Amino acid sequence: MSTLTMARPARRRLSTTAVVYLALVAIIGIGAIVAASEGSNLFDRANLVDMLTRSSLLGFVAIGQTIVILCRSLDLSVGYVMALSSLIAATTMNGDVNRVPIAIAAALGAAALIGLVNGVIVTALKVNPFIATLGVGLILKGYLDTRYAGPAGDVPEAFRAFGYTRIGWIPLSTLVMLAVAGAAIVMLARTRTGHHIYATGGDIDVARMSGIRTGRTLILAHVLCALAAGVAGLLLASRFGTGSALVYDSGYDLESIAAVVLGGTYLLGGRGGVAGTVAGVLILATLDTIFNILGVNPFVKDVLRGTIIIAAVSIYARRALSARPRRIRFGPGTAPPKPREPADDTPARVATTGGQA
């Protein structure tokens, strides 16, 4: 009798998003203990406001970056889009509250146009997204450095409320960021566009053969990413009270990609989501707040953040490998069982030929 060694049923595993949120809780707990040992309170109102304020700005950029990475692309021009959007908004407003709607439309329109250009270069000209978006970013940098020598424009007090208003201890900008994240989660999970984004990132050839217009999907993803960066630029203008051309030096392009990867989104597309990205953003914001409380050297801070990101991604990779189904193996000297022969369920035929044999 042949023996068949079957794979044991796999235990139910936590999703990557759940692991990210557990890591966030662990970091907050450890950070609170370390801060308390230094005589500080991580949950002090000022620290909580600082943490959420940091997360809102990066959160807008990371949400858009998630959408484009899910399509197996990326965008390195987001920092320049933020700077340009803040300048367009501030110079258009010019201290006049009646021009706020026009300024918002102009800033977001310019951001969407840049995203459209990125998407067309990637899809129509077949340029690698890294090179395409970097090139567009450098073009924007040249324009910003030539056109604006420093801060420009004037944001009226009514619009500055977007950057400084708090509901309790929660900044209004954080609530808006969470609302945008919720809308992105619903779009990715419940709409045809979201399914097309996942399909395009998973395997663009299979998606194309399935009837999905992958070019349009990629262009739309880049437009949404640029729009999210444009909203971040509006938030910057509301906080600074003016537009700034030097925002692109703040590293939001690479930091947003780090938040996306830290949140469990696969850098090669097709897997992940915005919910994990929000947790990744909160992890980075929490680490920054803890480092500021402890007075950590900026160089050491970057080293620690990089180490944490590398460790997190390596853990995700090991989980992905261990989650693959194991092949069924047969014992030595045994053969796989023969397939069962189908039963003959056709009714017996009775030949009636009028008495002839």
C-alpha cells in the first residue's frame, strides 16, 4: 500500500496590513517607555499634535504614491509638484480670500497636468517610470529655480485655517488626509478602476489580454498621484502663509516611497494598499517625534530610520516566501494515486430489431 505524504493545512496568517499596525502599536509602546525614562511623555498634547501634523503632509503624498506603485510604476516628481502647487496657490490668492477657489483649482489643475505628462511619457514613449518622472522633476526644478528666487505669494488667513485648525488635539489636515485615504481605499477595493490598477500592476500583459486598457490605467494612476502631491502643496502654502520653491529639497519623494513600502505595498506592483501606507506614515511620524524627544543626532536618525525600513521589508519578503503553498510530495518508492475512472452512467441500450438477433 503506497503512502502519500500530504501537506499540512496552513495556519491562518495575519495579513501584512495587520502586521504593520501591530508594529505601529509596538513602536508607540516602546517609544512611550523610552520617552518616560528620559522624563518626557510621548502622549503629551504637544507631542501628539506634532506627530499627527507630520503624518498629514507625508500622508497625502504617500497615498498618491501607493496608487502609482500598485500599477508597478513610481513618481519621483512629487516634491517638485508640491513646490509648484504651493507657489501657484499662494501667488494666485495674493492675500484675497475671494480668489481661494480659483487658486485651489489652478494648483490642482497644474498638478494633474504634470501627472498626465508623466503618464503619457511612461505609456506612449515607453520610458522607464524612474527616468520619466525624474526628468519631469528636473524640468520643474529648473523652472522653479529660475522663476522664483524665494518665497512668493500671500495666503489669506481664511485658508491658513487648513494648516493650523485643530478639532480637539487632532489637526484638521490629518482628518482631511484620513478622509482622502478612506476614499482611496474604497476606490481600490470597490470600483472597476481599482481592480484595473491591481491587475495592471500584477501582470500588465495578462491585464491587457483581459481587455483592460492598461495605458489609461497607468495615466490615471499618475494623475491621481500628482493630484495628491498638489493637495500636499496646498497644505504647505496654508502652513507657511506663502509658496516655497525649496520644498523639493525636503525629500518627500523618497520618504513617500519608504512609507509605502513600510506599509506593506509590493514595490513591483499588484499587492498592498492605502491602509498599510497610512500605518507606514504613522510609524515614520512616530519615530521622528520620539527622536526629537530624545534629541537624537540627525545623522543617527536617518541611519535608524533606514535600518528599520530595511528590516521591515526583509520581514515582509520572508513572510511572502513562507506563505507560498507547498508542493505535495510522495514517499520514497511510491507513485501518485491513479485517477479514478469515470463511471459509465449512460443507459444500456436495448436493441429491438423486430425479432432479429
